[in-house]
Amino acid sequence: MRWVSWDQKPAWFNNTALDTTYSVVGHEPLVREIEAHGKQRMTICTCVDSALADPPLGILFKAAPKGRVWADLQADTDIPPWMHVQTQCKGSYRASDMVDLLEKTLTPRGPDEETQIMCLDWFAAHRDPSVAKIIRERGHVLLFHGGGSTGYTQVNDTHLHATLQAEMKALEIAVFYGELEEMDAEGRSGACSHSRHDLCMLVARVWESLNHQAISHKGYQQTGPELPLDGPITMKDVCRDLRDLVKEMCPHEDPLQVGTQIREEARALVDRMWRKKK
């Protein structure tokens, strides 16, 4: 079974702007930042694909849809082909942006290919009929995470975004320090900043550094889709944030295991529905 999950992650031109820093009392702070860049939003649309070691990625900037900024970025030959750059007036995804991203990344199912199970959360832009239409027209299945459940069951939130955010901040700081050293060597002073091109390159570098296969394997197992279909389910098979909920719903006398009632009920439901369909 091939599982694919897309989810939006907000980011800013300066992701470390709100982090605290230390400075010697009475001395001018060494950190100089452009305050507006800590508020200038962009959105990264991440993908966790159980079949791909190098999944695609979307990045959306606040600008006129398909205007000058978009045209300039489309012409930027440094941006890798797996990174799909988009623009929207408020810097966040709408249904049309999600459809545009799926048109570029979701291939039609061939006769010898597996159906993709597309997992999306309860975001309004995901629930638009146009999103379901393109997924189904290309031969795939759409499943939704119910509202309030994504922090427990959506692999992007549980196993990817925290690492992505930490790595982006670390690289951003390293780049800024490099810029400060150059300024100091040239006798200049000023605040560090990123252009949209710089941000695309930063996100691309971090994305390529991640072990997507390990994230996918562990994430889809610990959030449910690839839990064992037979035999016991141990606590370590379930992600940490989900364990207390599973223990409450499916208690087990062994503290190192969780019950399998929900799994068996789901299996029975699918069997009944499959027989009814036939």
C-alpha cells in the first residue's frame, strides 16, 4: 500500500527572529535582524510518501498569484524540479493552490501501479470538491484526518515538521553568521536578510538532507497506517503522543502492549462492506 500525506507548514523570511539571544550588558547587541522579515510569511507544503526517498515539496510566497514574483521564480534555474514554487495574495494555501500542486505531482495510476492513499487534514482548502476531483480522476483514494486529530495521526505533524523547523533554523543561523563575517571583513555593517531565491535554496538544502525513507517508515507505522495487521501491537509501535489515547480506547493487561479491539472492528467493517459491494 502506498501512503501519501501533504500538509502545510507556515514559515517566515526569518525563522529565528522570535528566538531569544544573549548579549553582554552595556554592549551593543551583536544580532541585527530585519524585524519585518520575522513577520513576512511563506508556506511550505510538505509531502511524506511511503514509496519515495525524494518526495516533492511545495513552497508558496505572499505575492500576486502567477504575477511578476512567480514568473521570476519560475525562471530561476537554481530551483530544483521537485520544488514547486507558488504565490498567493496572503501567503497561505487556497484550494486552487492545492489543485495546482497535485496537478504537478500526482501521476495518474497506471494498470501496473498501486493506488495511492492520499491523506489530508481537515483544512478548508483540502476539503474543496476540486481537490477530491483531481485525486479521484487520477485513480487514487482520498482520506481525511478528522478535526483535532492531526497532532496524533498525521505523519507530517508527528514525525517531520519539528525536524524540518530545527534544521531550517540551524542553517539560517549558519548562513547569517557567514554574512556577518563577510561584512566584518569588508568593514561594513548591517542586518542579514534572505531573498526569495535564498529561501528556496535554504529549504531545498534542508529537504535534501532529511532521511525521508526513515521518516516515512517510522511515521506511517507509529501513526497507524502501517501498524501490524496481525498479532500484538506493542507500545513502541505507537508514537508517543498517541499512546495514552490508544491505551484508553484499547486497554491491555500487559503495560508494554495496547489492545487490538479497534483493529479487529475495522477489519470486520471492511469485510462487511466488501461483501456488500460484491
